[in-house]
Amino acid sequence: MRYRQLTTGTLALGVILLIDVLRVWLPGIITIFGQAASTPAELMGAFALGWFVLALGAPAVVRRVGARPVTVAAAVLLAVARLALTATPGGRTQLWLATAGLLAGLVWLVGVAADTDRPVPGLALGFAVNAALHAVLDTVDLVWRGDWLAWLLSSVAVVLFLLGTAQPGTRATGVTGTGGVRAWLLAGPALLLAAMVALSPALARTGMSYLVAGDGVARSPLFGLAPVPVAVAGFLCTALTRPPRGWSRAYGPVALLAGAVLFALDRGDLLLPAILLAAVGLGACLALTDDASGPDSDTSSASDRAARRGYAVAAGMLVFVLGAVGYYSAYDLGYPNAAVPVVVAGLVAVVAFAARPVVHRLPGPFPPLRAAAAVTALALLAPVLADDIPVASNRDGPPERLTVVAYNIRMGFGLDGRFDLPGLTEVVDRQRPDVVLLSEVDRAWLLNGGHDTLDLLAGRLGMPYVFGPAADPVWGDAVLSRWPMRDPRSLPLPAVGAPTGAQALAVTLDLGDGVRTAVVSTHLQPPPGRGPVVQARAVADFATRYAAGRPLVVAGDLNTEPGDEAYAEFTNVGLADAFAAARPLATSPADDPRQQIDHIFVSPGLTPSDPVAPRSTASDHLPVAVTLTLPPR
């Protein structure tokens, strides 16, 4: 029993470290390998895919050299890369460290698969513990923190992982058939579904933020991380306990498919049921492959069976990267991507349901309910430790001035490729803003590390938010305000050939004593080779109708410059450029600004002063800020 517990615990720790590396490597493809949307999506996809294809050669190396030397060497490289990433070096160094860690992790998985024919307990614990820790850390991984506590916890995890790897290996069970092949094949697809849907803390909080809305926009939620322990408990309980027999086994595949379909519908109000169904279904599917042996007539050698497990896990991880790249590259290339999670869930469901049931299943390495209770207790710390929701107030009466900041935050990643919340917070807070309008807000994309950037930034600024979905329910624009926000509305904008979705989010600031100001946040997406004229016209019309004569502010990354046709759409409806007196005022790219594409427009009666684009490399754009004097009452 001791050896099976050691094998399972080491596998779980390795999975946790590999997911940590993935959360650095995946954003690095966009922010470091890709340069400011100028790198073709096809090239970035080929870069990502190439490393997983390379890992397909690992089973042959394992067969020739032996599983143990390969596993130990790969484990050491994975551990070193993971610790080095805790220093968050940024730039190409960070990308190549993460790439080395990723390749080492893939080779390590192949080596472990050669000697482990019962991986489900280790995989399930690795997925669940990583999700629980990600929630407790408020969706900001230790890699991005870099303080003494991050180093301490990272070092402890690495040391335990290496100690477990260094112990004499033993197979997890005595199965003589092709046991473990199906389970290892599902490691990659299961990781994709867990990180995208079933065990994503950021997605859970975003889903909660839609529940308090009901009008297509999302607001700061109370107990936003509360669904995480429920999902973790459901996943582990179904993954670690014996599944039913007969046709009742179908409940897991059906639940997983249902959760994937709800997620694919791209509706914020369906995110929570999608998470819970996917969590229970994914765990049940993994349980169906646990201890699933091959035909009794299988007389293949032990090395052949080990090779099949190695090729299975390498192929499964290839499905992971194909699914991730295929899903998120659609936002650059413009093809439908809703089928990706459904197809991957269908693959998992078919493989799981086709697995041969084991009549006399061997006991697991850990008591299932105790293991599930322990990890769930860890996840329960997340809603307990979560920051209080900022509260807006107008009890002091209407102000004379409002300071407005508009900022394209590039999903929270700076020019060096680091997840730079401190940098974003500092440059915005330095302006002492009353209202902040954000573009390129990411709330759960696996490709960007699975952070809820909006909630994190709102908490640090002490400002509640309203979020308007654009590309999908977790990527769009937001308004944060120290004043209460009323009557939020989101208008989807015509795509006109641009693959990434766009919207206009309008809110009314209640400044007290009946004084109200309308604010509209948007991020225009120009079609190939043209300006965003159609979208600009739609936003200008929507904003003026929404304001209905009240003072109006329209701001964001408008991807148009003064004098362009799209720029004129705002001035044609009577709005004034708040930065006219400061032109030229370039805002992009942040390290060498040449383009004036981030704007704040205001209605007559609002008097702008102190326009500024403060320098910062916390995003690839500079923020723009202005102080507006309100009309006399």
C-alpha cells in the first residue's frame, strides 16, 4: 500500500507542477512568441503543436533506455524549470524555460506511464488539488507571485516531487493485460476539459457574476468562488469511487457531454451548470477507465504494454494541445469553435463507456471519501479567504469632477510576458480615478492562464465592476466605478469580417441628488484592411440614444486615429475628443507609442482637463486619463 500511495502522490505532484508550467507557457505563445497581434495565428499554433509532436518520440526513448532513467531525468528538468519560473524573468528567457519545463513534463508523463497501469487516482488528485490551490490563491499562481511564500511553497512541492521520483518505482497494480492504456489516453483530454470548464475557479467566479445580473452583463459577485469546492467534491467523489455497472455507467458520459454543450452555448447564465455537470461527468468517466484491463488473451510482453501506455499518454496530450489551440485560435482566424469542447468531451465519453468493467476492482491507494473531503476542505478556504467586494457610494453627494481612465490591459500581461497585476494597478491608481474603462478583459481563458483578471484588478483598485461579454462570456470589456452603476446594457456589435467579437457596454453613474452621467466602454475590432467604421457608427448611435441627453463619456481602444472615417463617426454625433488639446498623443505600442488609437470622447457640457497617457509597460497599450468637470447644476 505504501508504494501505491507513493506512486499516486508523486504522480499528483508532477501533474500539479506541469499545469503550473502550462499556465506560463500558454500565455507566452501569445505575449512573447506572438508580437502585438502581428504574428500569424498559424505560426503560433505550429510552435505550440511542435513540442507535443516531439514528445511522441519519448516512448521509443523509454523503450530503448528504460523508464526509470528517463523519468528521473525528466522529473529533475521539470522541477528545475518550475522553480526557475518562480522568478518570473519575463521575455524569451521565460518562454524557453516554460518550453523546457513543458517538454520535460511530457517526457516525464511517458516515463511514468511505462511503469504505472493505474493512473486515475494520481491524475484525479493532481487536477483537483491544482484547482483548489488556484482558487485559494485567487487564480494567481505561485509562479506569478515571486515572494518568499511563493518560493517556500514551490520549493516544498518540488522537493517532495523529486523525493517521490527518486524512490524505487513499482507498478500501481498487478494487472496483466493492457491496463491503464485508456486512462492514460484520457489524461490530455481530461486536463483540457478540467482546465477550461470543470475545475476552473475563474470560470466559476465569472458564472456567479452572471447570476446576480440576469440582463446579459456581469457584476461583482458575492461568494464568487463558492462553486469551486462543490465542483472539486463532485469530481473527486465520482473519480475515486467504483462506478455503477450496466447501462447506469452512462450517467458520467452523459453528464460530461451535457456540461460541454452548455459551455459551448456561450451564455453566461449557463456557466455554473456547465461546470458542475462537467466536473461530475469527467470524474465518472475517469473512474470507468480505472483498472480497466485488456483482453485476457493478451500475451504481449511487459515492454509492449508499457510502450502502449506511453504512446497513449503522448497521444492524449496531443489532443490537449490540438483542442486548446483549435479552440482559441478561432478568435484570430474566425471559424466556429463551439464544437471543440463538445468533440473532446465526446471522445472522453466514448473511451470511458467502452472501457471493460472490472468485476473485482482492487482498492485504491487512498480512502476515496477521505481524499475527496481533504481536497474539498482546501478548496473551501477559497471563498473564506476571498477579498471583500468593493462597495460604491454616492452618500457624499455629486462631485464637481470625474477622473476617467481607459485602458486596454491585454489580459493582464505586460510587454515582457509576465502577468503584471502590480504594474496595472499602479499605473491606474496613480491617476486617482473615479471611473475605469477596460478593454481586452480576460476572466477564465485557459490560453491566458485561467485568471479572473477583472475581479483581481477590481479588488486591488477597490472598485466594483460591470462586465460586458464580447468574444464570449469570459472575454470582453468592463467599467469599474467608485460611484454606483445603474441600468447596465451591452450591445453586440456587427463583426463585419473581424473574427474577435466586439460590444458596447453602457452604464449610468448615479452621482447623487439626481445627477447622472452615462458611460460607454467599447473595443472596436477593425475588419481586415479597413477601419472599424460600421462598429463606430453603431457605438455612437447606441451611446447617444442610451444617454438620452445626459452627460456622456465614450472610451476605449477604438482602433482608429484622428482624421479617420471611424473617428469621425463619434464627432459627427456631437461628441468631442477629450484629448484634442494634447494631440498628438500616441498610445500604442506601449514601449514606442506611434498610434493614437485609445480615446475618450465626451458630450458638450463636460469640460476636459489634464489629459495624459502615462508611460507603463504593464500592457501593450498606454492608458489614457482625463479629468472632466461636470456641468453646473
